[in-house]
Amino acid sequence: MNTYEVNYNVHGKYPDRKTYVKLLPCPFCGSRNLEVWNTHTPSFCVNCFDCEGQAHGKYRPKSFPKALASAVDAWNRRAPRREDRA
Ligand SMILES: [Zn+2]
């Protein structure tokens, strides 16, 4: 698990809000070169810079934290390699 910084700034509602999430390495290529991006709607996506693997979170119009958590859950559920489970 590595910790990644996430910024969201959506229509001035969350000006420069910053939070941190923990992500497993990429399930496709093992990279830790990841980012979490926000689409300026209550929806987030985890993206791998090395293989362009992605996991999209659910759209949660009333809760950005829940939208973010769903993207993190989607990414971390994707068949982590055995050595990453500890
Ligand atoms: Zn990857």
C-alpha cells in the first residue's frame, strides 16, 4: 500500500481540498506510478501512468468522499498480487 495525495476542486465547492488515499500497486503491471483524478463531478478514477489501467468509482452526487472511496475500493479490489496483501 502506498499513500497518494488527491486534490479536488469542483466548481468552487471544495476549494483546493486535499486528502490522502492508500492504493495497491497496479493489478495489471505492478506499477506504483498512480494517480487519482477527479472529473469535476462527484466521480473519481484511479489511473496507472505506466499501462493506462483504470478503475472508475461510482457517481455519488451528494458525497465526494463516498465517490472517492468507491474509486479506491474498485482499484484495490482488482486482484492484488499475493505479495501486496500484507
Ligand atoms: Zn499499470
